[in-house]
Amino acid sequence: MINNARDLVKNLDSIASLPSVFTRIDKLINDSGSNLVDIANVISEDPGLSIRLLKIANSAMFNFSAEIDSITRAVAVIGTRQLRDLVLATQVISLFKHIDSSIVDMHSFWKHSIATGILARLLASYRRESNIEYYYLLGLLHDIGRLVMFVEQPALTAKAISHRIDNNITLHDAELSIFGFDHSAVGSELMHSWDLSRPMCEAVCYHHRPSLSLNYSKDAAIIHVADIMVNALNFGCSGESDIPPLEDAAWKMLDLSPYVLTEVVDHLDKQYNEVINLFLDDES
């Protein structure tokens, strides 16, 4: 019997653990005796991952003036923790590539998630956050709990979708009515099972209600605003048919001028297609 989000995550098997390349990189980053070459060597053991990361490093996401022609150089210019987050982003998409398209339109799901990641990254850059790749990763993962619900409880998830339509409410509110918890809680529990950081887990858990986050409300607010913008712009779909309501407190937390939004959307338009192709190539 599924009583809470943790019970649902405990039932997972094929997506219960992250690929070893990420865990090895994470271990090296936290090892004071390791260096950039050690990290680059681990990445280079996976030719497909190496090629993808080099393409990302040379994309409009970074817009470096000179070509990045090696993984060692990519680690040096992007940063170890930032590159770690990009590795995790590419690996997570691979974890869910087996999901049947009859259950959920995975291409549309990832289009929404990637666009949210791009916008979160852009909002973070305007706020001069230190690691903007962290926010790209948060945006990518914010609805990942919904995939778990689709896979593990398809009948109840279908019931939640019908409940949303019948009552003209958001899908996450419908999930709360049917399951007693929503995809945000499931995503947070999944990330916790992966030993990802507490800030990440909490930001995803409260991305629909950032003001309820006790410690990382600003991170949750960035994802909240990015998610709503992407829904309004209709970049893919993760299940919501309408635009979720904006929490006023979340917008105030960002402390950004409304004029920034026009610039952010312009940057999204310039990056979107290239980034989609980089992350979804051969994955969906």
C-alpha cells in the first residue's frame, strides 16, 4: 500500500540509482587529493558522455569565445561542480528513456523540463548566483516525481488527471486529492534516495509553494517562476493543461525587475532549440 511519497520511491528498481560515472565524479570533487585531470579521466571513459559535454560546452549555453576541445579544458573553464551538475543532467534523462510513450509523451516532458532549466539558469544569472548550472539541474528535475507516478501508479495518475479536468484545478492539486501527496514530494524523495543535496531536494519539494520552504525558499522561487513562465510560453508539457498560479512572495524573493523577463525570454528563444538537441539527441 502506498501511504506517502517515500513508499512510492521505495518500490522503484530500474531508476533507483544513478549511473556510476556521476557518483565517481561526485566522490572525486569531494576528495581534496583529486584534481581536474582525475575528473576529466572519469568522464572520458564514457565517449558518448564526453562528446555530449563538449557539445554543451561549445553551445549557446556558455558562448565561450574560444572552442573547448577537451574534457580537461571543459572542467577547467566550466568548473568542477558545475560540470558535475551537467553530467547529472545528461544521465538523468537516460535513466527514464525506457518509459513507454503511451504512458507519457517523454519528448514533450523533457522539452518542458529543459526549458524550465534554461529559464532557471537565466534567472539565476541575472541574480548573479555563483553556480547557475545548479539551477539548470533543478529546472530539469523539478517535475521528475511525475514520471515516477506515471510509471508506478498509472491508474491513480490517470485518475488525478481526470480529477484535474473535472474540477478545473492544477494537476499538482489533483495529485494531492487523489494520492495525498504530489509529484514535488515524490521528486524530492527520489533525489534524496540518490543522496543529492538537501537544498536541491527542498527546492524541488516546494517549487509550487516556495514560501513554505524553511531554508531554501529562494531556490524554490527561481524554479517556481521559471516553471510558470515555461507553461505560459507553451514549451513542452509535463502534465499541466493550464498555467499554475504565481505565488507573489516567490516573485518578490527574486528581487528582479519585471523588465528582466523580456530579456530572459529572448535568451531562451536563442538557446532553446540548440539545448534541446544537445540533451535529447538519441534519448527520446
